[in-house]
Amino acid sequence: MRSDGKLVFVDLFAGCGGLSLGLEQAGLHPILFSELNKSAAETYIANRADMRDLWVPDVYDLDKKELSSKWWPKWHAQGIADGEVDLVCGGPPCQGYSGIGHRRSYKVEKADIPSNHLYLQMIEVIKAVKPKMFLFENVRGITFGRWTDTGQKGEIWSEVQASFKKLSGYYVPDGVQLNSSDYGVPQRRPRVMIVGIRKDLVHLFKKDPQGVAEGLLPSKLEGVMPPNLKDVLGDLMDPLYMERDATVAYPGSPKTATQKYYRQSQCCSCVAQKGDPLTDHEYSQHKPNIRAKFLHMIDNEGAIPEKMRTKKFAQRVLPAVWGAQGPSLTVTSLPDDFVHYEQPRIPTVREWARLQTFPDWYQFKGSRTTGGSRRAGIPTEGVWDREVPKYTQIGNAVPVKLAHEIGKHLATILNSESAVQIRKKAPAKQENLALV
């Protein structure tokens, strides 16, 4: 916690900043972020101008020596004492864990993918920073993944959990799975979480065996249904889209509370109106036969004409209204998996961002899209560098609204009356928590 009472966090593998943005909306403030990919990092910085000097490209630089010599002085200047970082959070790159990402990648054992072991570096950062709490998040695929084809199902998740549970000085309940749609996100996007709290602060929450992670994570929102996609995307529909490469101004006024949420200004409560600037609403230039295919799918409940079927992974039409079971899709890094529910085209970057509950003011840097080895690397040749275009940045992000609900819950624990009393009594520098 800063001297002004603001909660602070470090975001590892921050990507374009979905998790950070949700935490910020809940009142937490980032004081350092790590992100290897330059495009994703530039997106993060573009929306937080004060973070450029607090960007660490490679998480391997975040060791005790680096923190004590370079980063702690900057934190001290912000009024943050040693041992007073409230949260270290992060989701190591998930391509090696994700069933979708792995099936589309080259054949390489998960144990041989370097990024699959970055959770160990996150643990080293937690040891160095000694935050009050930590949060690890990842895709559901990690829970049934095997290190090798002959390994046991779930062995990756077992090893990851065991590693976090070994952290000295922390209480770490079993990891849990949260479904984003239970927290108002318009998609079915399961994420797994491991959360821990420093043992000197365990008394700040009630251990509830029936609760989510024994009370350290929020329960699903009761009575809150994710909005239908016609409410999420309807105000972005431009009747003249066929004549334009992009729509650069809102084609209409917001008509629902959901649309007003997306169009609210970053710095005030103003809501963008018809004719106000709109970014990242550029259209893919589909060939006539592809448009015909998409129109057929829209008019025939997603069915693809026999003559147009390929071995490509099946495309789906985005439903304008969810069925009885609620959201039925999960945003990936490939927008061409989906077709707009009314217009024969794939979603734009701005529409993709809305599905991840990013507000419209949020800007994305880098190329719009890419493909082949530029996106996947060449694992069989030991080439792991990947381009991370806008669609991929968004697809890899934690939904902002899910992160917001998690942030509110963690802030309630960290801001509890008992925690405030402890901080008032604690010395400026706690020797048992200080870095060496």
C-alpha cells in the first residue's frame, strides 16, 4: 500500500493489460509490469502513460538483485515501503497449455516449451517481493494437460499447484476454476486461479470451505446475466460498412446500459455519442465467395454450404441472443473463427475487444493481425518468438469485468479494518519481509 492509502500491484506477463485494467477499476494501482512482446507492452503503456519507466520486458530480470537495486528505489519514491506491495499477479503465456493453441501449433511436447515453465519464475518474484497476496491465472487446459504424450492427465496442474503451495510464509488453498459468464462477461471463458495470502494476514478473511478458494476469490454474481451480443455490438453496426475500409465515428447513439458502459470516457462519466471518434473498427476485405458463405451461414443457423466446407476449424456465427444456457462461445486469438450475427464478415478489433469487456477508449498497438509462423513461431526448430497482433492481444487477455470483480474482492480483504490497524502498528520497514 502506498503512503496515500492506495493498494498497489505488480503484473507479470501483463499482455495488453486486461487483468490490470480490471484491478485498476477496483481501485488498485500498478507499480510495475513485465511483458516480453513489444506490441502488447506498447498497448499497456498507451493506456497508462506513467508506466513506461516501470516496464520490465523480461520476467527473468525480476530477481532480488534487480528489484533491490533498480525497482525498489522507484517504489520508495512513490511511498511504498519494503514488504508493502499488496499483490503480485500474472498469467504466464498459455499457448502451451491451451487445447486450442496446442492443436494449432507444431507437434512439440509441452515439457519442451519454455513458456510452460514461467510459473516458476513468478514464484521467484513472489519470494523476492513478498506481497500480501498473489494471484496466478491461466486457461482451463492447464488442468488436464500432460507434460508428454505418455504422461498422466492433469500432471501439469498438479505440479503447478504443488509449487505454489510450497511458498514459505503463504496460505494457499487449492486452485479453482471461474467461468467468466458468471461475472457478467458475454462469453463462456473459464479461467483457473491460484490465490495465496501471507500468513501474517490470514485472519483478514473467513475460511469458508464452501466458498471460492475458501473466501479469497469472489463467488459468482447472483442475478446478473451476461448481456446479449446484440446489446454488446449492436451500436457499432454501420449500414455502410460495405463501402468503407473502417468506421471511424460511432454510427449511432448508445441505447442500452451495456453500450453506455463501453462508450464511457476514460477520464470522466461522459458517454460517446453519434459521430464521436471510434477506433479499431476496421473491416476485413472478404472475397465475394467468402461473403456468400457467411451470408448462407447467417441465414441458415450457421450451416456451411457443402461446397464451401474445408478442413479448417469450423467457423461459427455469433448469436445475437444467447440461448437458455447463456453464453456459448469463447474468444480465441483468431477472429476468423466467428462470423458476425447480421453482417457477412468476421468481427473487428473493436468488437473483439468488447467481447473481452474492454471499454472503447482502450487503444491497441501493433499490427491488426498476422499468421503462420509469425504468430505461432516454429517450435520444431526452437523458434519461440511470436508476433502478437491486436486480435491475439485481446484473445489472450483476462476479461476486464472478471478482473474487476476479482479486484473488488481482493481490495475488500486488503482494505479491511484489521489490515489498516496492522499497517498503522507496523514499522516503516519490516525486517522479516525486507529484500536483501
